[in-house]
Amino acid sequence: MTSATGQKKRRGSWIKEEFGNAERRTAYYMILPALIIILAIAFFPIMYSVLLSVTSSTITGFGSFVGAENYIELFQNEDFWEGLKNTVIFTVASVVLEFIIGLGIALAINRAFRGRGLVRAAVLVPWAFPTVISAVMWRLMFQDQIGVINEVANGIGLISEPILSDTTLLLLGAIFVDVWKTTPFMALLLLAGLQTIPGDVYEAARVDGANVMQRFFRITMPLLKGTILVAVLFRTLDAYRVYDLFWVMSGQQLESLSTFVFKSVRVSQLLFAQGNAASVFIFVTAFLIALIFIKVFGMQTSAEE
């Protein structure tokens, strides 16, 4: 009882301190319109999707309350599990490869050399392509009759059947295309973090006799952890909601969570309730991913600082 009373007093004192100060109260009033807009644009659609996911609603009208029935049916749907498996594999593989390659590119173009500006601009070219354009371009190269990649892979014995007819090869191809397109974005974020590290720190380490690997692991990586958290989190959430790359490049053969939702809600409309349940599942799991990143990696970064 004493602890609860103390918590209430502390909460009351915090509210009094915040709103009792005229300057802070004015600040709250100034951000209130933005908060209202955010609630109207983001919070309302989310809550409406949650409501649809627990009812028997269809595309034609609002249905009755069914509780968790839609979620139970969703978790029994093989297409949903196929989409979840592909999404997880795609997200983990693409983000890991993009981070490793992007870090190498960032370290390379962070060094002073002639033509550095031109190289930096050239590195960003793949990222400038819209995802749909990239998917169409690479799909043509994966074609079994006219595709150069399919022809070369067949010639050296890497594959024995057309890439576009095998879902495993399609998934590997999608990972490859995403790494090609989005690694420049990762490199750009990491380069921005590298440029905030003072050069004096490296110079002092050289004077103390630290070699290249020691400087990398004891200076670069610790000072870059905040940037790495942001870059990896952004790319993880972006890859987790992959839709257009799968839909266009695979000719609708490759399932992801987002394509499952689109097919269920918009295309067939036969699984409207399950599609809404899947969209809520994507939102909740994406929120949990962001929370884990911030809590785990954020706490590690704060502890080291």
C-alpha cells in the first residue's frame, strides 16, 4: 500500500511539474495538433483493422464478433506459414548481407582518394531505381530463354531447371536483388556514422601502436553502434514488409506476409477476415521487432557509453 501510494504521489508530482510550468504547458499545446493528426491518420486505421480481425466482416459489410476465430483459422492456413517462412528467411538473409557489404563499402568510400565523390554517387545508383523497375529488370535476366543469369547458371552447372519455375531459386533471387538494390542505403547510413568519428581518435590509436583490426573493433564498431542500430532496424522493418519485389519478380508465385494479405483482402476477397488478422499480425510482430532492437541493442549502447 505504501509503495502504491508513493507511486501515485510521484506520478501526481510529475504531472503538476509538467503542466504547472507555463513554458512546458505551451509546448504541449503546440504539439497537440500534430498528435491529433497522427492519431487520425495512423492510430484509427490500426484500431479499425484490429476490429475487423475479430469480426466476420466481408468486403460487402461489417460482421458479427467472432473473437479469436479468424486468428485460429489464419494459423491453420498453409499459405500464411509459407509467407511467414519466406519473409523471415528473406529478412534475415538480406539484412545480414546488406550490413556486411554495406559496412565494407562505407569503410572504403570513407577514405580520402581521388574521385571519391564520383564513386559515392555511382554506389547510390541501384538504390535510385524504383523497386518495381528493379524487379522487372532482374526478372528478365532470370528468364529461362532470354535471361543471361539463367543461361550462365545453367552453363556452369549451378542450376538444372529454370530459376523462375522453382520457389527456392526465386527466393534466393529475391534476396540477391534486394541486396543489390538496398545495400547502398545501408552504406549511406553507415558512412554518415563513420564521418562523425573524430580522426584524432584514430591518430591517437596509431601512436599507441594499435593495428588496423584493433582500431576497427575497439574504435570504429563501438562508436558506430548507434548508427548500426538505426540502419539495421530500418532495413529489418522494411524487408519484413516486402511486397512489390516478391509480387513482380516472381510473377505472384512467391508468397510473403504482405502478398498473403493483399491476395486475401483485395484479390480473392474470400479470406477477408483472415487477411485483416494477418495485417494485424504483421503490425504487432513489426512493433515487437522494433522494441527488441531498441531495448536490447539500445541498452547495450547506453551501457558502453
